[in-house]
Amino acid sequence: MAILSTPRKPLRLFLIVGFVLAVSFFTLSSDYFESPNLALYVNHPYAYVRSSYDWARRKQRHPVSSYAALSQDPPHQLPKIQFEFEDGQGVQESRRKEVKNTFKKCWHNYRKYAWGFDELKPISLMGANTFSGWGATLVDSLDALWIMDMKLEFKEAVHQVVLIDWDFHPDHQSCSTFETTIRYLGGLLAAYDLSNETVILHKAIELGEMLYSAFDTPNRMPANSFNFERAKEGQLLPSTREISANVGSLSMEFTRLSQLTGDPKFFDATERVKRELKRTQDGTKLPGLWPTYVDVQNGFLTPDSSFTLGSMADSLYEYLPKMYALLGGLDDSYLEMYVKATNTAKAFLLFRPMLPDTESDVDILFSGTVLSNGVGIIDLQPQGQHLTCFVGGMFALGGKLFEIPEDLEIGAQLARGCAWAYEAMPAGVMPEEFTMVPCREANMGNCSWDEERWEKEGNKNFPKGFSSVHAPGYFLRPEAIESLFYLYRITGDSKWQDMAWDMFQNIKKVTETKYGFSAIEDVTRGTSPKKLDSMESFWLAETLKYFYLIFSEPDLISLDDYAFNTEAHPLRIPKP
């Protein structure tokens, strides 16, 4: 798809200098949000500037002979996902307003102290480049600005985004294909789906062309380590030990790019990965699940022995039901892979923790890690991770989309588990990683409290139920509120909103700084933990977005109209 011709360098320099001067003016303005000059400025035409290297014109070293194309059949009528809310039901304006004010505080200070950087350091008030220096917070937050009706701020951000040069990376020789896809490409596509601003799609196409070069390898499997100069020469190689989520979580963004442009090559790229996932699913050491690491270079081998729905595998599973929806229900292989994966997870990964009798009515589950040698020895490690908290939402979504009632109930138990873990900690916030004392009953059954077993396996330094907390930090992650959001939108039960509000207040209490919010070092040490001077882009892009949406009108980004990528960027679902 042709976009815009490359401007001459003097014009490019003029535009950039002009924009920098405008930015300087607004940075110096103390009443930034109230200034009428902002409205005048953002209504100017966008000064779109193409990247200095045209990836679309790069000759593929390992060309594709034929493309797998998107189906031309009309999308199916999918089962309804969201609860049938009554008009006006569900909006909790005071809570929503507080979330929005929190977002505005963070955005204002990112704008003032770190504009164009990947993130704001909320204590030292410096910009930090952690994801290639293209402005991760800027791009990641575009759709959140639109959703929160901050249209002037959105337009100003777009003025900056259209100047991004994907070939400008003085401090980085490479980027992560996965992170660049979910944060930057996903952010641009969602912002376009919401706003219909064509310049955003043009910038997404530029980036998509660059990322497509990650698939220019001998076997057309993606290289996650995207070295810019090697990519230009077609010299990238997929890894012999790749994180499974990195290779299996590019499909939503590449598919949506093909849907919007009509160019099949993006869909074809990740369709090849899907075929390998489907081919290998039953042949791993825990059939139905893929291991944490895969050998992408030598035939998509799966010799690894560790299996989890959490870190390093998470979004691979998350994308199975979402891809089914994004493709309009036209590819049953995503349904089949989801059912196989969740059946294995229910049999081997999910567990119920042993809790004191005073909490015997708490109906919760967690998802752990399994070590399997492939010949019958399967060892459950009852480890909880904040990253795994998304699975409550995944099971609930899959339960509705594929009409599996059991999965909806399991999703609720998993979501409650993470909410319980928040409340159990002294800081009121869940740690990054921990281990629990699990019930031994089959089929995730309840068990009675065993004080003797607790004294043997537990740790009196932690709340009852926990045996260790080996990563006690909290990094402003979104996965717990994400699942509460899904359960609320699917069931319509306001208790999920109340859980979310408790969660929001606890997070705010222990992470807020004068100029933003910060990751904290240790949630087990009371309500004044050490702050780490880090505010990753997903705090605005995901965490605060889900908090805002759970208190908003239910038809704002309906689950029947949008599928969220793993960075909470809503991509529009095609309709019949």
C-alpha cells in the first residue's frame, strides 16, 4: 500500500525544528492543560515525515513464493461476550474520575519532563529510553488518551508520533520484535481503529514493514533479536532457544495490519508460526501446552521441560481466543488449540492453595508451573506470578466465546485468587512471584487447614498460605485488574468493580510519588515500601486503562467489538 512520498531533507529539518520549538513553548507553560494555545496548535495539519530508511523497498533475502491470504468469507456471528447491561448501568463516575485524574497527572509530567522518551522516571524526573527510544509511553498511550476523552492531548501526541523515524536509534543497535510489535505497532493500530486518523495508519505501515524483516530468515520464522543493520542485509536468524511468547504473540497485530491494508504478507508471516504451533502442540513433554522455550531455528523443536501460563509463555495462550475473534470465527484451529491448551492446564497447572479455616469460604485458584520429563513424571511447582493473573480473563473470555461454562467459572476463581493475593500482602499489593502451599486434593478440590503441614512447608514471615516470596516487588503491572475487567464485562456483577476499587486504592497508596507512580521494591514490608523510580509505559497503556474502563459505560470498547492485544490495545473485530 503506497503511503506518502519522502520529503526532501531541508523540509524534514524545517518541520522538525518547528515542532521542537512548539514543544518547548508548551513545556514551559505552567498551565499546559488549560492553555487555549494547545487547541490552536493541535488543529494544525499533521506534518507527517517518513522514516529515513524505506523497509518496504528492501529486497527479501529469503522471499516467499506464495502467501496465505485472509479468508474472503464473511465473518461469522460470534457468541455475545458482554453481559446485557441496562442503559446507564455500571458507570461509577467518581471512581472513574479519580482514575482519569491519576492518568492525567502521569501524562502531564511525562509530557513536561520526558516528552519523546520511552518512559518517565517519576522520582528523579528524567526521561529513560528502555524500548529503543521511539517514545514507548507516547505511542502506548495514544488509545488511552482517546478512550479517556483527552482529545487535545491525543492530537498533540499524534503530531509527535508522525515524526518518529524508525531508523533513528543512536543508543540501540537492536530491538525486540515482540516488544516493538505489542507496544508500538499495537498502539498505532488501536489508535487508528479508534480515531480513523490516516497518518497513524501510515506510521503503523512503516513499522510493520520494518518488523516484517524479522521473518526474512531461512525458514521464515521470526527473529526476536532485531539487529537493524543485519536485518537490512537479510542476515537475521531465529533463535535456537526462544521464549515461546515472543514467537507466538505477533499474530493479532500482523493480522490486523493485513486487514487494514489488504496486503496478505503480514498475515502470512504469523500464519506460518500458527501452523508450527498447531503441528507441535501434541508432541511436547506436556501435550497440549508448549514449553517455555522453543528452538525456532531448527524446525520449531520443543525439547524444554518447563510449562506455564505465566512469564515467557503467557500471551501465546492469550492470543488463541482473541485471534479466533479477530478472524471472525473463520479459523477453527484457534478454537482447537485453545481447548487442548486449557484442558491440559486444568489437569496439571491449576491449583487451590491451602488456606486457614477462617478463609475456608474463599473460592480461589492459581496457575503454577509444571516440570515434565515427557515419560510420566509431572511435578507441579505451586508458583504464583503477577504475569499469570491475566488467565482469569482468558478463561472467562474463552468460556463465553466458545460456550464452555466451566471455563467462565474457572476464570472467576483465578481472578478472585489474584485479588485475594493483593489483600493478603502487608502493602495491599501482590508480589511479582511467590510460592504457595497447595491443596493435595484432586480436581482442584478444597482442603482443610493443616497447621502441622504449614509449619513444615510454609514460612511465618509471610501471610498464611504463602511459603515464599522470591520476587517481592510490584512493577505497576496490569494483569490482575485486566481479569477483573473481563469478569465484570462478562458477568455484569458489580462485585468485580468493588474489588477493582480496593485494588486501585491500594496500588495508589504505596506507589504514588509527587509527579507520578513508581514500581516498588517489596510488598511484604508494610505500606511504605522503597520506590524504584520506574514507571513503565504499560502503567498508562494497560493498568490505568483497565481501571478506567471497568468504571465506565460498558459499551465503551465493548468486548463484542474489540479484541485487546497483550498490551491492552483494542483492535476492531470484523463484523458480518
